[in-house]
Amino acid sequence: MTVDPDLISRPAAPGSKAESRSYDDVMHCNRCGFCTSFCPTYLATGDEGLSPRGRNQTWRALMEGRLDPSDAKRSFDTCLLCGICTSVCFAQVPTARLMSQARETVRNAQGAGGPLRFFLRHILPRPTLFEGLLKILYVGKKTGVSRLLNRWGVLRWISPRLEAAEEAVDRAPTSFLRDLLPAAEKYVEVVHFLSCGPNCVNPEIGLATAHILKVQGVRAGTANTVCCGLPGQSFGDLEAARILARKNIEVLENYPQATILIDDSSCAATVKEWPRFFEDDPVWRARAEAVSRRAKDVLEWLTLRPLDLSASSENSVVTYHDACKARYAQGLVTEPRRLLAGVPGIEYRELPEADQCCGGGGTYQFMQPEISKAVGQRKAENIAATGATLVLTSSVSCLLQLRSVLRKAKSKVQAFHIVELLAKGAKPL
Amino acid sequence: MSHSPFLSALRATLGRDAVLSGKGELFPYAYDAALDQRLPGAVVLPRTTAEVVAVVRLAREYGVPFAVRGAGTNLCGGTIVPTGGLVIHVSRLNRLLSIDPERRRAWVEPGLINLHLHKSLAPRGLFYAPDPASQKACTLGGNVGTNAGGPHCLKYGVTSHHVTGLELVLPDGGVIRVSVDDAGFDLTGLFVGSEGTLGIATKIEVNLLPQPEDVRTCLVAFSSMEAAAQTVTDIIAAGIVPASLEVMDRLTVAAVEAFVHAGYPTSAEAVLLIEVDGPRDQTIPESRRIRALCDKNGGTDFRTAVDEREREKLWEGRRGAYAAMARLAPNVLVEDGVVPRTRLPEAVKKIRAIADRHHLRMGLIAHAGDGNLHPNMIFDERDPDETARVLGAGQEMMRVCVDLGGSISGEHGIGADKREAMRWLFSPPTLFLFREIKRAFDPAHLCNPDKLIPVADVPPGPRGAGFVPHEGAYSVVSVDEVLGLVRSARDSGTALFIQGSGSKKWMVPDGKTVLVTTGLHRLVDLDRGNLTLSVMGGVELPALRTELEKEGLFLHVGGSGTLGGVLSTNTGARPSLRHQILGLKAVSGDGELLSFGAKVMKNVAGYDAARLFLGAWGTLGVIVEVTLRLHRTPVECWAPAPAGPPNFSGLSTEELHRKVKAAFDPQYLFNPTLFAPPR
């Protein structure tokens, strides 16, 4: 055995409690490498540094003082947080979770990300402010100003991320779900959680869910919730994630009996993960547990409360893309397939590599446009191979990415949220 | 180094996105699945053979040591370059190039993942046999480098049985194509298992098999490892060749069950996973007989997978055995030793004792049918004392395997970690030959330079000759007589013509010195339990076959004349002779006794130089002893009349052939009319 003297592994200097937990977890990566061939970013680039093993070992080396934060950053920032690696890892190393911590450690060490932190901690928790700003930006999109700026290369000149963002967001609704749906009364059966995707980008998804609830005869309404905290996790600002979670928990405690129904799987996974945000805070942990226990992904809800569906008039060939946050974070694999099997008049075809991330990853598609595009291309090819006319999924992040890659591939296949299809055929009981 | 001229040249050749150079980019290439960690100076991600050639030429120009890397799943530090060296990562060379269903062959690139090949072949009803436990991630190129095995090689053989052609980038940047169908030395066979020390495979032709009609997988528990091992011996002695025979001990089963829930019995001391495949009218009676043999040895909890899903589950348990140990501690050292099958219980006992003596936690799994053991020791590399104990224990375990007539690696390879242990297995002249082979391919010594062969010691000095050979025939009867004659020929510069039964007398010109091998006919070792035979090279095959058949033992080697003669000339034989040879001893042109292989079914220690003697027409040395597989069932052996000696001087790979020839026979002593010295 030969090891460079400065690469010899030694126990890490003590960090925060969260870092120590993360360190204990990463120690179980014994470098077998079985995860590499499943990782979308490794498959797209062939670079070990962009594989789960590379990320775990880099994180470990950083904590052990063998690497500097600036050296480690690339490996961490390129992770899609999809979680497929953990699903094939015998030691169950939670790489996606470790990467949130790793990003925070790097940002703290570098003292970077001031404006982003301000946005996450001070704007995002205030819906009036955040959604107001968004509507102003949407005016730019609606009037075509942003597209023009994009066509002239101005956005690219400022940042390729801006260009990617402009391309990905294909809708600019003037009314958000918050404006369109009624507020819940105290003893409603269901609180319809306002996930940012269905709320601010694709309200038609939320309306479809609301329609289904109405058909089911369920008393439901929205609450004054805010973003679930996922962006805080992704950007490595776990305090921002806690601020958002606490705010939501306080609001949702006002509806003590309600099921919290979430029609975006990324959001649902995060709400279910809230207790883990407070591992060092027993009081908030208990409150988070009480609320998270009531959270249901719309895929679960529909499996528990099946719909009576009339035959689809479109005679579509349908395929399904698993949102990673449904499949890996919540284990919802058979549920959507069972739901689709119950739709009369459609032909379902399984998507090759349905378990592979689409490369959306929330803001990833703007932050890492090149890798995102490469991962998405593979997804588009797989979709084309099915011959389907419709591809369904359960998260707006996936939906934006699927529509973007299908558009680029000049494909005729249309992408929708699964509730949009189900709402169409839902017959009143 | 980030601004060095070498890096600039790499970037200019490959483009920026294919060259990694910052510390953070390089660090993930400092490790593989073993313990070695050294930081390379650059990593390249080529997309074509031409790019590999360009990179190798640059490395040579700048004198930078380099190594090729696939998925980095290997367990012996084989892909770790010397600090500051160059890693050539072939992950982007990952295409399945073509499938020829008629000839059942496929061409692939080295970065193609083994499992992805399986998935592509399945719809065509075909499969590629070698399936190492790392199959989900490992690459075909890596499989070629290490001559990878896997649980199914008991029946189907290892990687070298299934690689039929290669496109190679040699360490000087030259590109050659070699094939097992070529005349001349078996360079394809030599390259497989050479751990990236002889060049880089950029295209690989593999042999495909039709999927068996039926597969039966069963699991059975035993109250002792000995009972499990006895069952294995009994099954094989009964003439059954299962696709696999895997054994796991209690600690391993506990670790696996905690994650996979495959339904393995956690209270048993040993669990045997047995799979038979083939046509249904064969698998049904076979699995019934296996059941009876398990019962006889006290097996309990016998169950057969009822469907594909259950079968997958049972296999997932076995494949995850190593990784599952990682749940118990940060590190797992997977040792890899091999012994004659019949010595398995003894080896297990001794290996357990070593682990106990060093106070180590160890799970044991084995490809029991092959005698290939994997002790998995768990530890924490941050504890230097525990790490040292694990490494020390590993060495002792390898020693045990060697002492029992086995080898230090059945399938993982030698790499950086077992180089020194090669001395236990090979004599100084054989190691010297390995260095000469390495030098033939890589005179600048840059291509994975610090692997496989231990650091040089003094070359064997010439030993006394004594006489000048006269014209005419010398009929030798012992290895010593061969050594004496060859040394005399060497010192006097006398050409030697090697003759067996005399069927090719036309080869020998008048007035020359002839070494007649028919006196070398002694049977050295017949191991009925292990099903191996060691016999001297001059033995007459028909007589040998008759003797063996009296005992119900069969050679799968056709042809008449001497064994040495058939091996040297009969390259077209079916089944292929190359799969029947486990070991070989020969006298080289230096007058040294070379010894390769052992009486074990799997062995990847050192270059597979024995195979070079097949089809060499006696131009590399005198075959004095051969170790062969024996079988319990006969097959039809087809041995066509030899097509005649190859025209060595007209081969497209003549230059390489001359270099290999010089490594064995620098003076062109043997059969010089067939392979004449350069003018």
C-alpha cells in the first residue's frame, strides 16, 4: 500500500454537530464504486469527480484537511441531489444529503453567496414580497422583453445561467394559485400546500388538483404557507431552509387535523424531511414531526382515494418519468404506474431509464446548464424511443426540464403533470 | 503543474474539457477501490483511439508515467499512477460498436460498463459470460486488464476465455490489432490480465453465448464450512458442472441480510448458493442430484428460487456481500487467494486462525467451485495500527494459499499491492522473463510502470554448461538433462531442434542437434478430487488418454503425438486448448526453468505467458511439464491437422513477435528455420 504523505487519512478536526454527523455517514463510503454507473452526472461527463464516490471522497478529504474548499466546490455543486446513488449503495451513504452539508461548509469557508443568502432568508419567506417581485419579472417575460434580450445575447453575456433560466420558464402566469384558490377553514380535511412550482409557474397543476379534490368531495383550501425550504438545502444554506420550515410549521399547526396535500413531489419530499432539519433542536424537531407526518404527495393521496375515471378521448400513448424526489426520497415507484393503469383508453409504455434523473434538479438547470442539457438529452432520446405522445411526471422541476429538452429536440411529445391527465377524466362520485 | 508544457500540449490535443489538472479535479483519481492514494499530475478523458495514441505519444515525449483507468473498481491499486503521473480515463470510450449474432462476437470500447453490455445483449438472447461482483460499474477494459472472473466462471471461464480480439495502443503510440485466430504467438492471451502494463486496449472483441434455456438457483445452509466444502467437492466429483457454486459464511450472511433481505438463513455457519443452467432435461435431474448431495452432507433449509425475481434477490445477496460489509466499518479489505478445490476447508481454517490472531473481524466468501477465496476484513484506515494488522494478515493469508499449492490472486490482480508477494510464487528466472516481456512492449518503462512485477533483482547469471552438443538426437529423460543440453547449446551457440513423436521430421534439417522429448513422459501429479493432472511434455497423448479413461477421467485435448507437440502446433483444436492448460513449465533459451500457473482453476498472478507456447512451434522454449484440467465427462475433441508453421517473418506484428521471442530465446536457439534471426 502506498499513500502520498499529504493524502493519508486521519480523523477530521471536530466541526459543527451537523458536520460530525455528515462525517460519520461519509466514512461508510468504502470506495467500491458501484454507484458510479448510475449517477447521471458521471454518465454525462465520465468524470470520477462528478460521481457519488468522487463527491463522498472529496467531502471526506475536505473535512480531514486533505483538500481546500475551493478544490472541493466543483464536485459538490454539480450534484443533482437525485439520490439514485443511495438506492444502489449497500452502505446506504446518503450522498445527496451530505452534499447539502458540504455546500454549506464550503460557502461558510468562502464567505460567499451574500445576495443569495439574503434572498433565501429574507425575501423567500415573505410571499407578498417574493411573489410580487416575480410578477414584475413576468411582465418582462410576457411582453417578450426577456426573449428579445436573450435573442440578442444580452442574457448570455450577463450569465449563461440567466439565459438558461429564461429558456426554461415557458409560462408567466399573471395570477398565482394563491390568488385563485380559496383559503382553508380551521377544520378542513385537506390543506392544499402551495408549492412554488404549481403556485407561481404552472397554476394549472394546482387547479387540476383542486378539481380532483372537489370531485372527491373533499373540503380543502390553501394556507398562508411559504416555500418548503428545498432551495436552502440545494444552495447549502441550511439555516434558510430552517427559517422556511419553521414558518410553514407555524402556519400548518393552525390546521391540526388536516392532511397536507402536496402536488409537487420535490416539495413533498422536503416537507417530509423537515424533522431532519432540526436534529439539534428537540423542540422544533417534535413540532416538525407532528406536521410532516400529515404530509402526503398527491401520488399517495390518489392511490389511497382512487378516482372513477371516464375514458380518455385522446387515445394517447403515455409514458412516465419518475421525479427523483418521488422515487428516491419517498419511495413512490408503483403508485404512479398503478394510477396510470387505471386510466381507461390510454396505452402505457414504460420509459427506458425512467429511474434516471432528467437533469432538472430545481435551479440546477440554470446553475449547471451544460451538464443539465447533457443529462436531459439522454432523457429526450429515451422518451422518443417509447413512441409515446405524452410524458407525465409529478414535479414542476422535471416538467420544466422535460418541456425544455423536448422543445430543443423538436419533439412533438407533450409533457404534463400526472394530475392534469387524471383531472380531465375524473367523474363526480 | 497546472501550467506545465505537458498540460498545455494535452489541452491543445484533446481540448480543455478532456483534461483535468486542478487538485480538486485530480483528487478523485488518487484512489480506486483499494487503499493506495497518490495524486496524479493530469487526467485525460479521450473519446477516440486517435486521441489515446496522441496522449500516449505526448506522455512518452515528456517522460510522464501513465496508466489507463476504467471504473476504478479494482482492489489492488492497479490504476493508481506514480505521484504526478498521467491517468488515461477511458469512461468516454464506452460504445458498443457492433454485434455479429451469426459469429456470436461483439466489438466494444474499453469504457463500456459490463452490465450495460449485458442489458444490450439480453433482447437478442445472448450474454457475455464474465460477471464480476462489480458488474454494475466495472468496465470491459478493466475486465481485460485484470482478467476478471466472477461467480459464473466455474462453468464458463474467465475473461481470457471470452476475449477474441483487441485493438491495442502500444506504449510507444503504435496501434496493432491482434486476434486469437492469428497465426503466431497468442498476444491476445498475453495481453488479457496484463493489468495495463503492456499497452491500452481501445477496442475489444468479445465472445457471446446463447442464453441457457433454463436456470435453477438454490440456496442451502450448513452447520460447518467443512460440510459446505465437502458438498462442493461431491457435486463436481459427480460430474456436474454448475454455472456457479458460491459459499458465504455467517458474518457475511448477517451483513447482507441486513440490507437485501434475500431470505438467507442467518444462523447457519455456511450458506451455499448453487446455480445450474442449460437445457431443461439436464438442469432438472442435475438439481435433483445436487439436492441429494446436500442432504447427504447435512444441508438444511434447501430452497430453489421459484421465479426470476427471487433468483435476482438471491444473487443480489451474493453480489453485495463485499459492499454490505461496508455497513459494519469504514473499510473492507477484500483478499483474493486461490487453492486447489480440495484444500478449501484447510485454507478456511488457517485463514480464520490468522484473522483471530490479529483480532480482526472477517467475513468469508468463496467461489468454492474454483477454490477462489475472498476473506473480507473490516477496519478503519484512520487507525494506522489496525490497518497494519489487516495488511499483515492479508499477506499471511496469501502465504497460506501459496503453501497449499495455490496462488495469490484468482481474479483481482496483483497491481501495486501484491508485487512483492509475486516472489513466493515465481522463481527469479520467471520474474526476469516477466520483466523482459514488459521491456519488449515498453522499453521506456512508462506504461503503468510500478505494477505486477516486483522491483528488479539481479538477473540470473549464466550457469555452467560443460559440453558442446554434437549433431544428431539427444533423447532427454529429465528436466535437468534438458537444462544441461540447452545451456550447452546456449554457450556454444548451437541451434536446437525440438522433436516429439517425430511426425514433423521435415522441420529438422540434416546435420543438426535435435532434442527429443519422448523420454519426458512421467506423470507428475494426478489429483482426482481437484480434477487436475500434471504430466511431462513428452508424454504420448493417446496412451495418456487411455490410462485416464480407465479411471473415468477425461482430457479435453485431442490430437496424437506428444502433448508438447500438440500444444505447440495444434492451434485449431476444439475445444480450444488454451482453456485446458492451468500451468506450464518450460526451459528458455537462457537455459532457465520457467514455471507458470498452478493446479488451480483461476489464477491471474503474472503474465499469462504459458499461452504463448500454444502455436509457437517450439520457438520459445522446451515444454517440460504441463498442468491440465481433467473432466468427468468426455467431449468430442476435434484436432485438425496443423496448418503448418506460421511465417513469423511475414506477420503484421513481426516486430512485436521478435521482441517477445528475444525475451524467451535471445539467441534464436530453438527451431531457427521456423523463426529465423533477423538478417
